[in-house]
Amino acid sequence: MNTLFNRNFLKKVSVIFAAVVFSSVVFAQEAVAEEENKEQAAQEDVIVLTVQDAVDYSNKNSLTLKSSEIDLELAKWKKNVAWNTFLPTAQVRGTMARANDIKPYPEDESLHWTAMGDLSLSFNFNVAMIYNMSATIASYESGKLTWEEAVKSNELNVKKLFYALLLQQESLNLQKASLENARQRMNQAATNYRNGYIPQISYLQTQVAYENQVPTVEKAEAAMRQSLDTFTFIIGMPIGTKVRLEGEINPEYVDVDVDSLVEKSLENNLSVKSLKQSIKTLKMQSTALGLSTYTPSLALSWNGNPVITNALKNDWGEKDNWKDNGALSFSLVWNITNMLPWSSNGTTAKELSANIDKLETNLEVLRRNTELEIRTAVDSLNQSKKAIESSQRNITLAQKSYDMTWQAYINGTTEYLNLKEAETQLNQAKLGLANEKYNYMTNLMDLENKVNTTLSGDK
């Protein structure tokens, strides 16, 4: 009896000792691994990226934004030269003409030729020109809103991708930790089996569990590398650039008032502001078209028309041989045809009016959709916060269950599969918490984007 007691006692002591050694080894390996990662990052010239670094780099190098920037620069140039509508038209022309019939000496070839020059300046003014210039300026303001909207959208997408990669990294770290635990248990089981403390089936169970996890972790690592490559490509980095993300999924919780956010969104939402500006621009164009149709234009014209006859014989340097047929004229021009409803101006006016009506309808739809989206986003935000609190409680329970199962496994009162199940549940709880935190952060980003207002500090 004493011999059996001593054997069981030694068996338990050896298992407990192995567990303590295992924990020490794990911590030591983690410290060594961290140092090795730092050295490897320095050697391989890995670029460390924070979320703001990624956003800034993308804003400077994104091909999508470059295309939008070209459009904005073109609109800016048009605005800066919008005054060119008031430039007069200037033309210079020189002519040598041969008359077919000259009297009384048609046989004299030199009499047939006449040289003439022409310098003309003309300027047409209509009140519509002022509105056309204003419409060009308004179009630039609309372009600035479109550009700002593109930048905000790019920033939102980059941030979401960044934190999604952190979530993926968190999942990979949990799998690696689980694999390392499985390896340590397999090694300890091998030792215990050789010493005769456990049967072979127990050792084989740990070995199978470890070998099953290896390809899963390898696939997860490959997927992580591919995701990072895709991310660097999206933000405009050269293909093959190695990066390491620095950050954490740690949301800052906010209390929001739905009605206040809805009111702010109708003033600050970039899509709403852009649509309002487009309506304003079309109304200016419509006003300009109406003025050009129903008001007369003042036409100013001056031309100098020096003429010299007998151009082949007369001295071109003698001013008496020249005469000027030019004139200065003032005209009031009113195009009656443009007033007809089926004329080109009438058709354009009809199209402008229809487009304005459509945009105003779209604006009302956008306002309602924005309000609905904000209320939905606030609900999602509140649900995410409750889910985070629930996940935190779940982790506490899962951790307690795992600790108790681990102790029972050490004492030999439970099977390895029960321990593995408890570990899986703990990892799922941790990953679930990270996922809910990610959901809260992305919901808050969407809400801030809709309101176009920062509701929290930058995490």
C-alpha cells in the first residue's frame, strides 16, 4: 500500500514539476521570441506602421486619390481662369486678291492685284456671362467636396483594413500559443510515457493533437503574409515591402445622442453638402442660360482694314497709297430663335430643370437614408458595447474553466481531450472579445464618417 501511495505521489509531483517547468519555458521562449523578432525586423528592414502612418502614406500614394486629385486640379485651373469669358476676340489677317476684270486697262496685270490687311477686335457682353463665371467657381467648390469625400473614404477604408489585420494577427497569435502549448504537452507526455507514468494512448493523443495543429497554423501564417502584401499594395507601397503593424484593438467608448447626430449629419455630411453644391451649380447654369436667351447682348466690334490697289506697282511704304476700310460698330443682338421652346436653348433649359428636380429628390432621399443609417449605426454601437461586456464575462468563466481543467488534468482526474476543449473555449472567448472590439471600432468609424465629426480620440 505504501509503495502504491509513494508511486502515485511521485507521479503527481513529477507532473506538477513538469507543469511548472513548462510555464517557465513558455515565458522564456516568449521573451526570446520577442527579442528574435526585433532583431529579425532590424535585419530584414521591416517597416513599422501605425494606423496613422498607413493613412498618411495612402493619402500620398493611392492611385485612386491621384485620379481624384487630377480632377480637382483641373477644376481649380478652370476657376482661376473663369474671367476669360470677358476676353475680346482678336484676329489678324493678310490678303492678296486678284480682280477678274479691270477697266480701262485690263491688259495691265499689275492693276488686277490688291493687297489688304485686317485687324479686328470684337466683344460680346451678356449678363449671363457673370453667372457662367460664378457657376465655374461653384463647380470648383463641388470638386473640393468630392475630393474631401474621397480622402475621407480612403481614410476609413485604410483604418478598417488596418484593424482587420490586427484582428487577423490576434487570431494567429492565439493559434500559435495553442500550438506551442500542444508541443509542450506532447514533449511532457513523451517524458511521462518513457518514465511509465502514463499509458501510450495518452502520449499518442497529445502527439496527434500537435500534428493536427501544425498545418492549420502554417496556413494562417501564409494567409497573414498575403493579407499584409495586399494591404501594402492598397496603400501604394512597392510590391514586396515588408511591414509590421503597430497598434491594438482598443476602442474608446462614447455616449452619443441620436437626434443630435442626425441634426449634425444634415449639415456636415459630405455627401449631403456635395449634392447641395451640385444643385447650386445647376441653378446658376440655368439662370445663365435664361439670361442669354431672353436678354439682348451688346456686341462691340472694331476692325482696321488697310487696302492698297495696284499692289504690284504702288509703293507699299507710301501711306497715300493706302486707304482704311475699317470701322467701329456697336450692336444690340437678340436671338429670337433661342426663345422658342423647341430650340437648342429651350431643350437645354428643359434638361437642366429636370436634372435639378432629380437632384433635389435625391437630396431628400439621401437625408432620410443618412438619418436611418445613423440610427442603425448607434444601435450597432450600443449592441457592440453590450457584446464586449458579455465577452469579457465569458473570458473570465472560460479562464476559470480552463484553470480548473488544467488542475484536474495534472491530478489525473480528467482526460486530455477535456483539457483541449477547455483551451479551445478560452481561445474562442478571447478571439470573440477582440472581434467585438473590432466591430465597435468600425461601427464608430462609420458613424463618424456619416456625421463628418470626430466623436472620440484617435485610437
